[in-house]
Amino acid sequence: MKNPVDAAEFLVSRAGEDRDFRERLLAKPKAAIEQEFGLTLAEGHAIHVHEETDATTHVVLPPRSKLSEAERKEALTGAASLEFLKRTMHDPAPPFRPPAAKPTTAQASAVTPEALATAGRESIRRGLEFLESAIDDRGAWHCIRFNVADPGIPRHFERPPFVSAFCVLALESSDEDRAKAICTGTRTYLVNTVEHPGFWRYYRHLPQDLDSTALCSLVIGNHPWMVLGRNVPRMLANRDRKGRFMTWVLAEDQPDVVSTFRIEADPVVNANVIAYLGDHPETRDAQRWLEALVSEGRLEGASKWYPDAVAIHYAITRAMIRAYPALDQLRSILADQILGLRDEGGEFGNILQTAQAVSALYNIGKLEGIDGSRQMERLLSSQREDGSWPELLAFGDQSLQWGVVGQIGHGSEAVTTAFCIEALERLVEVLRG
């Protein structure tokens, strides 16, 4: 598959050099692109290729906005309004459900690897049954927005596309039929929420952002807009002078509603963009910045949106495998740093941190550095009767160093469950050799 940065240019160049390919591209563009790139494009999206001549010029109009003029104006003028925020939030969420008490279980050393792997497979299936009940009929995953500093402040459900993409990228690790069905439904939801030419926003009252856009683009990577890199020019234009990708994408007529808390260059956002755009000269400056942060041990506190060290390392290892050979020279350093995050008892923290650490080590081929049976046992013992794992802070500021805005946290049982399933899939694979 071609890198999205170069895909459209490649097709034009190829058509200029190969008459047979040019004719096939004009006659049956979808089939020609699929054959050339070795992929299957998304269903339900037509592709038309037009040939200009000395006497013919084509002007392509973008699709009409999915929002009415009144809705667009309201979003722009009401973006900073607390009342507007309340009206764009989803339903109030139920109170936090604390983790269940850990049941007494056999020591991992007393259980055979095959028995643990079998238990892990059953746990995955129970988790998927829970997710089927937690995801709405549009394929949207829910998250809960809460105040980290004051649990007494009302909690709200939210269903931004980012959360759905965030979870599905983890769930894609599973070959279970239920997992595939969930992923298919979520891809439909992401297609229905995309804004031309391939951007997403977290909330309707916020600007488009590269974090949501990169993750959603990865999930629906066979959509023609992504395959042909329609969103790439604006993504590349959203870099600072050092070549790092900025989080928010501001339109000329859009007020800078995020200026009070925007952190322009976020390491996880840059890792996610690299995962989508791949190893390319246009991403090299961002790669070098991440390499310096990792090799110099400066990741701690470098991210506003992902303040947890395990989550930051997880995102970088995901970019490493999706954009290979980008960042590959960090493999050994990342392994040492991830293993160094364990406490005196050999644990990575809560169960979400444990799951992401397991998957991060798997991504870089260093899972042998931990006791897989022990981590499997911990994941199994933390699962609830209904198949879920507890709600935990998945992203948002834990340290409150950014002030009032930074007190907002995001997480849900469904989010934790997706990452626990990913970790279980990795451990089952290793335990079964």
C-alpha cells in the first residue's frame, strides 16, 4: 500500500508513464487503484477519474457541509460558552462503579501456560459480549467525562469519534467474530462523522484536531480519502517551524477557542500522525523530536493530553510498528524505559496501565521481559462478572498542572475493556508459543 502522502501524485505519475494503466484508471478507477496499491477500497464510495485536455478543464467542488449554516455559526460564536458546551454534551453518566474485590485465584506459577491461555480466550469473549452491549447502534463508543479533582461534580457521557477510533485500534488485535463485527460497525460511524477532506473533531464546538484525525484515518484507512491522502496537505500545513505537528487545526474564520490551554506539540499526537502518514521526509522532523524526547528521557510531563508515561510509550510503539522503519532505532531504549515503569512489586500501575504496557512491549518484540503468566493472571482477576474491566482515566491530565481545564478526565469501562482485550490477545499468543 502506498504512503498517503504520495498516493495521488504516484497515480498521476504512473498514468503519465503507462498508457495501459491510464486507460484502466479512466475506465475502472476503483479496480485499477486496488490492483496497483494491493488493497480493497471501502464499499459504497465511488471514484471518478477525469482527463483534462487542452480544451477541457475540470473544477471539483467539495461536498456540502454536514452542518447547516446556522449550526456552523452557532459552533463558531458559541464555542466558548458554557451553555453551548452543556447543550452539546451527552446524557449524564451514572456514578463511578469501583473495581470489584479481587477474587482468590491460583498462583500463576501453579497453572500451565495452556490453561492460562484458555482462560484468557474465554475472558476475551466475555469482554466482547460486554462491549456489544456498551456500544450504541451507530457503532459509537461512549466515554465518560469527569472532573479528576472533584468526583462530586456531575459526570457526562460523550461519544466523540476519537474515543471510537482510540478503542477500535486496540480491538483490531482480535480475530474473534464479535470483535470484527464491532470494528466494522465503528468504521461506519467514523465514515458518517468525517468532515471533508478527511478530518474529525473531538466536540462539535471545538476545532478539528490532528489527534482525532490521525486515529480515525488509521481505522478507516481503506476509505478513498485516506488512501489518496486527501487530508494530507492540511495536516502537513499544520506544523510549527520545527516541523512538529500541532494539535488543533484552526480555520481562518474560527476563533482560537483553545488558546488558553493548547499545547502545540504533543508527543502522542505526533506519534499518532506519524503512524498514519508513515516514514516519509515530511514526518522526519517530528520523528527526530520524538527520538530526542525518548533518548534523553524527557517524556515525563511532555504531553498535556496523555500525562501517563505508559500511555505515551504505548502510542510511540504503535507508531513504530505502523510506520516502520520510523522510530525503529528506539526499540531497545523504549523497552528499558517501559520495564523501568514497574513499581517495587513488579506492577505497572492500574489495570489499564498494565494492559497498555503489555501491548507496548509486544509491539517492540520485548514481551519476554516480563512474566506473561503473572500479567495474564492479573488481567483475569480484574475482570468483572459482566465481562467488563473498571473505568479508569484513559486520557486527560492527572497532575492538574494545567489548571482548571486540566482537571477534566476521560475514561469508561468500555475503553478499559478494549485495551485489556488487546493485552489478553498478545499474552494468549505468547503463552501458546
